[in-house]
Amino acid sequence: MAIAIAVNGVSMEYKTPKGTTHVLDNVSYEVQDGHFVSIVGPSGVGKTTLLRLLTGLAQPTAGEILVRGKRISSSPDDLAVVLQDYTRSLMPWLSVEKNIALPLKNQKLTKAERKERITASLAEVGLEGAESKYPWQLSGGMQQRVSIARALAVRPSILVMDEPFASVDAQTRFDLEDLVLKVRDDFGITTLMVTHDIDEAVYLSDEIVVLQGKPAKVRDVVKVDIPFPRSQMETRNDARFADLRTHVYGMVRGLE
Amino acid sequence: MRLLNSRIIRFLVGIWLPILLIWWWWTWSADSVDPFFPPLSAIWEQFKFNWIWQYVPIHVFPSLRNLFAGYFIGIFAGVTLGALLGANPRVSRYFEPVIDFLRSIPPVATVPVFILFFGLDAQMRIAAVAVAACFPTLLSTMQGFRATDPTLLDTGKVFRLTPFQMMWKVRVPNASPIIWSGLQVSLQIAFVVTIASEILGSGFGIGAFTTISIDSFMILDAWTGVVLLGLLGFALNVIFDLVERWSLRWYIGQKKLAS
Ligand SMILES: Nc1ncnc2c1ncn2[C@@H]1O[C@H](COP(=O)(O)OP(=O)(O)O)[C@@H](O)[C@H]1O
Ligand SMILES: [Mg+2]
């Protein structure tokens, strides 16, 4: 199978007036095409940092990141992003429709095609007819759906998300988790998600990358051998689910 | 319905004092024989004669043209420069003392300097208005740009927005609540400078008309000029408020929801 993302020996240091913070140390892993991969680790370990490197928002101090074999220097075309803080990543001055349309303006699409994409993306996330609403008129969960729709509308082959469901309530969270699984099925999209919620990582992923330590290294890559389709009711009560989450939890906590 | 009611109430609350003042002026001046304070009724008759519409083309149109030309040039420059400086704090530090110095000069006092450069043409008046209008917008834009949320900029970058989109679809709208307050001050200053610039060496414009009337003891005419300026300034502010509220409806709506 082809490799969508390759992280090769990536290290990252932040230079601050107080000195240098070494955040990532020689991190390497590969994401297979079509896989759902989660990155977990304790708070402050460097998950967001890694994601910023992957999306070209920052450059590693050592190593390289390849997206479909090409070394990235800025945000790769093929990749769309959903950030944690939807209130600050959706533009409050644009309607839902215009928020989604903004990145599409630079793709060679006719007006009708663009409209088509917006309608289809909103339908995919279950927000038909919300085009003319402003983001702040929607609930948190709905806003995050808009973020997902915006990402999908550019038809990326890779979707990257930073703690996308951390600021919504539990029920909405379950709904959104099932939504991203559906999206993955519908589009065969490669998905990379950062989360601090280990249950969520086990529920969604094919593979979990565990970051641990200061500076952070890849502690382990755990294969989640629970078959798809998964369901909130059954998968979370599966014995294998319990085993895996205990295992991952132990590593994140540095107990294993 | 409640919205409508509250609007009507606000209008009624706002209108009674002006009505009272006009009534007071009207009755107080009714029997006036003082040539400098003619009866309001006489001013009103003369006002209708002068400004509906006989002198509008030769005096109101030039003033409005200078005002709008100068204002729009000024705020365009103000937003552009303010954006560049606000987005590059390291560069802006070198310019801030100069800007602070220039904006401290009362704009009306700069008119003679513009006469040196441009003579007594309309260009001089437009240039003076433009420069005066530039500063409040420049400063508010700089301030608005400094506070840009990094998440917003990251979002723009990961969706590969062009620098143009970054500027006009992300940074400017984000700063727009603050920019609008600068635009309003700019409009008020632009109006003052427009009229003041006509006092020197011009036969046309409301400012010129009023000055010439006083100089030739046409007191009634001068009064109609003053009343016209008041009405015009008021109308400009009302229109400005409407445009601002329309443009910031997202911001107003969001704030209402949060409160
Ligand atoms: N721009 C920055 N400058 C300096 N240090 C930073 C910066 N961003 C993050 N860090 C530091 O890097 C470490 C990892 O942060 P982050 O990647 O946000 O962790 P996580 O997302 O796993 O919680 C933290 O110790 C944080 O203080
Ligand atoms: Mg983080």
C-alpha cells in the first residue's frame, strides 16, 4: 500500500528568550494511504507541534516530512485541516457558505461547481440548508461540522485534525466521531488526528502513535485490530477495546 | 415587533430635544431686529430660496466632491498603510514617532501648506482632506491589525489563501470593528477640512459661500450656510451609521448573542 505521510527523524526545538525547548526528538512514522491514525500523548508533549510541522505551519529543526513522497515546505495541496478551536478558525464575518467557499476560490472551479461542492459537503456533515447562517448562530458541534465541511470541500486526500472534538459535549462528540468515520468510508480519505482522549483514539483508529517523554519520542505504534464498521455501543464494550485502551493509557502515563 | 417598538421609542426619545430647541429658537428670534440674529423664520425662507436648489450645483456639489474624493483617497491610504504597519510591528516602530508627530498637527492648520504645493485648485482641497482623513483610519487599522488572532492566520495558511485573500477576507474583516471607529473620526475631520479649505481662495463650496456672505454682510445667507452645514454633517453621520451597522452586522449579531 502507498504511503500518504512519512515523518522521518523529525526533531523540533523552540528558541525562546528563556532558552531552547526541545519538544520532539527524532520522531518517525508512516501513515498508510486510507488509514485512520491517531496521535496521543499527555498534554504538552508536542502533539500540536507535530501537527504544525505536518501542515507546513512550522519547519522542523531536523528531519523531514514527506506527503505523497514530496518533502513539504508549506501547506501541501492535498491536505485539509480541522483545528480544535472552531470559534477562532471559522470566520465570524462570513456565512457558512462563504466560509466553505473561501479556500475553493483558488481551485479552478466554475461557480456552479463550487456551489455543488458546498451543498455536497454540508450534506455530508448533516447540515443541509445552513448555507446562509453565520457560524456563531450555530451550536459548537454544528460549528465543528462546518469546519469539517470546509475541509472536505477542497476534496483533500488527507484530513488532519487537532483535538477536533475537545470542546463539545459528550453526546455531540460521539456523533462527530461517527461522522468522521463515515467521511473516511465515503471518500477513502487518509485521516490523521491528534487527541488526548485515548478512548476516542481507540474507537476511531487503525493505528495509534503514542508520544511520550521530554523531548517526545514515539513510544510505540499500536495497531487497533478491531474490525470496522465500529459502533459506539458495541465497540466500546468490546473486550479488545478495553485491553487496548488500558495498554495505551499505561504508555501515555509512562506506567508501561 | 419588539425591535420595532424599541426603535420607535428610541427615535421619540431622541427627537424631543431638537424639536424643543428649534421651537425655542423660532419663538425667541421671532421679533428680533438685531441684524446679526435674524428671525429663524426669515432664515428658513432664505434657506429654501438658496438651497432648494438654486445654489446646490455651484456650492454643494463642489464641497461634496472634495469631501468624498479626499475622504476615500485618505481612508484607502489609511487602511493600506495601517495594515502594512500593523502586520509588521518591527517595521512600524520606526514610523510611529513620525506618525504621532504628523497627526498631532491640527488638520485645518495644514491647509496653507497644501496651498504652497497645489495652489488654490480643487486638488489642493482634496489633498488636504485626504491627508487629514488618513490619520484616524491609519491608527485604528494599525491597532486592529496588531490584535489578529494567530489561529485565524494559521487557518488562512493551511487553506493556502492568497496574500490578497489573507488581507481582505481575513485580516481586514477581523480588524473591521476597530477600523470602522477610525473611519467615522476620519469622516468628521474630512468634513471640517473640506469646509475650512474653501475659506481660502475659493468662490465655490459651502464654506466659501458662508465666508463670502459674512464678508459682504449678507447675514441671512451666512445663517443658511451654517444651517446647511449642520444638516449635512448630521445626514453624513446618519448615513455612516447605517453603512457601518450593515457592514458590521456579523459583529453586532455575535455580541447580542453573547450578552
Ligand atoms: N511557539 C512556541 N514557542 C515556544 N514553545 C512552544 C511553542 N509552542 C509550543 N511550545 C512548547 O512546546 C511544548 C509542546 O506543546 P504542544 O505541541 O502544544 O503540546 P500538546 O499539543 O501535546 O499539548 C510545550 O511545552 C509548549 O510550551
Ligand atoms: Mg495541543
